[in-house]
Amino acid sequence: MTGACAARRARLMAQMVPGAVAVLPTAQEVARNADSDYPYRHDSYFYYLSGFTEPESVVVLVAARGDTPARSILFCREKNAEREIWDGFRHGPEAALSAFGFDATFTIAALDGQMEQLLANAPALYYALGSDAELDARVRRWLAAVRRQSRLGVTAPAAAHDLLPLLDEMRLLKDDGELATMRRAAAISGRAHARAMRATRPGMHEYEIEAELLYEFRRSGAQHPAYSSIVASGANACVLHYSANNAPCRDGELLLIDAGCELDGYASDITRTFPVNGRFTAPQRDLYELVLAAQAAALHAIKPGHRYTAIHDAALQVLAQGMLDLGLLDKNKAGNVADVIASKSYLPFYMHGTGHWLGMDVHDVGQYRDVNTPDKPSRPLQAGMVVTVEPGIYVWPAEGVPEQFWNTGIRIEDDVIVTPTGHTIISTAAPKSVADIEHLMQQAP
């Protein structure tokens, strides 16, 4: 990780104005209630450049100019034996210098004084513009301090640039080490979904199934869930961001689970839908096979050079046809597939996109459109990108909708790496076909 982070810092500094300074703090600790914080999670951008997970830390980069080489600097907490008794190990500047490959390290208390020196006569400053009021205020103080030296011939940066777009583009293309971590994360999450299927029985509560997921995540070495798990039975599966996870799982219902772990800073994101009693009814099977076919079409569209929107377009074609074939939409009113898509009459049953970027964040950074082209078309896929593919169908009770489909929500989601020749699905440990799901659920938990 240390070598990869150093290489990223070098790549970033090579894109900066010569002699410019970049500053990037990590996330702050957040109080949960009296004398208790939320579990700490570093800032993704900061971790991408540093590999450092301690709070109260800042990365500062100085781009090369002329004969002056580039420099990378880490500011972190000082060693403190007393605080380590209470809160755990701290590297401190000296140990961090050798462990994380920076050119210099200082205590976090030295940040203000050092920044005033580093910004003196620097041509530009890079940071996350407008993203953090405290950082904005601190930058203003640094610049004011530099400007007070104007009588000495010292100049403050004349330009400020948003650092995040540069990092977004870098993070969008994963290197081999990142992809290896994401493969492991997806494998852990896939096993957790399989465990949940084996454990599910009518009468259990959603939170009991959630506990099976969390157990498998942690026992396999994942540090956290990548997001709040969705464990939604029956009609709850029609709520896209359902979070209560407290209802009973009833015989004859489907259970939708959208859950993934975070491993070493990288997320996985898998959704499976399966029958609580282990057997799909005929209407459930019809809807499930439709969503599965839509996902297959979307996956077929993933290869370098294809536009990102091709993924959604392919799934939508299949879903729209299925809605007409199954009677969710009246052919006499809705028309053909082209009519359904043009009028967006599919929206009551499918109201979200078919995926998103995946990486350090579940909905990872990076533009979905080519913003450097005048009409901003959907960007072409490239090897090293990672996407989720997650078509679904959600049927609330409504006039004209066949009753056998009411209160049914189905989503199938996999994690996919774009490769030089096509794609690779990395979440295959979670069963997906009707036959595989039913076979697994007949096994003893």
C-alpha cells in the first residue's frame, strides 16, 4: 500500500501547477453521544494518497518547480503514551515517516505554521473547495498570514483549484492492488449472502438475517459493512432504501438483501432476492427471471469502449418488454417497448439506474459523462473501472396491475470489473439462479 500511495501522490503532483501546494485532511471524529464517538472511518481521498488511518491527520503536497523536487508531507498526532492507554496505538511523526513513505512528517499542531511557510510564493493552492467550512476558514487564515508579508516581497497563491476532480479521475481506474482487495471484499460479501440464504426460515425477523451477514463479514476479516444493510421482506422490498430491518419474514414472501462489506478501505455491494421458504412461486419466478434476464443483457453491454449508459439501456429494453408480457403494463395503452421507454411508463415499476461506480466509496467518485466534450455524452468504459449492475422491479398494489405480483420487490446486483477484453463478475459467491438458490436453501443451516 505504501508504494502505491507514493506513486499516486507523484501522479497527482505531476498534474498540478509547478510549485503549487495541495492540502487534504482526513475525516474528523464524530461524537455519537456523551463520551462515545461513532466508529471512526478515515476520509477516502486522504486514505487513497496516504494509506494512513488515524484521525487528526493532513496530507500536504508541494509540486516540483525548476530544480526544486516535489515533496509529500504528513501531519499527524504526536506520540502520547497516556492517550494510547485509552485510545490505542499512534504512529507519531517519526514512525509514520518510515512506515508511509513521506518526505517529511510533523505533528498536527505544526500545521498552521508550516502551511504559512509552504504557501509563501506558491503560485496556486489545491484543496477541496467549499466542501468543509472549517477547512475553508483555515485556508483563509493561512492566506491572510502570507499576505501580511507582502512588504517583504512575499506573495500568496494567486489561484485556488479544486483538488477533488483530479483525484476522482485517478480513483475511477483501479490498479491491480485495488482490484485484488475488491475481489476479496466481494467474495466475503458473496459468502455472507449465501449464509443468509441458508439461515432464512419463515418466522425469523429481518434483523436475525442481518446478524448472519454481519457475522460473516467480521469473521472473514472485513472491518465494517460498506453501508447500512437492507434486509427487506415482502412489501418492504419495494422501499428502495429500507432500513428498519425489524419485520418478520413470512412464509410465501420474498426477502431482498442489499449488503456488502468494506475491506481495507474498499467496498462491495451485492443484492440478492430469494423466497423465505426456499421455493419461488410461479409469479415470483416470472418476475425474478425477468430481472435476471435484464441483468444478463446489461452485463453483455460491459466492455471497453461501450458507453456507460449502454448498461442501463440494455436492462431497460428487457424490463420494458417483460412488463408488457406479464401484464404490468397494458399493451393497448402503453404501446410497444419503444413507446414504454419514450413515455417512461416503466417508472412505477423501475425507478432507479442500473448501477454505479464502486471503489473506496459504495457510490464511488468519477464523472459518468465526458465533461470535456461539448454535448457531454456518456463516457466510454475503460479497463480498470468497477461498476455495479443492479436492475430491479417493484410492484405496489395498483389498479390494472395483476394481483399475483402485488407487494413484490426484486433486485439482483453484482460487482463487475471492466477488463481489457470485456468484464469479470467478482460477486459470484452469492447464488443467483433460481435453481442454485432453491438448492442452497434446502441445505441445513
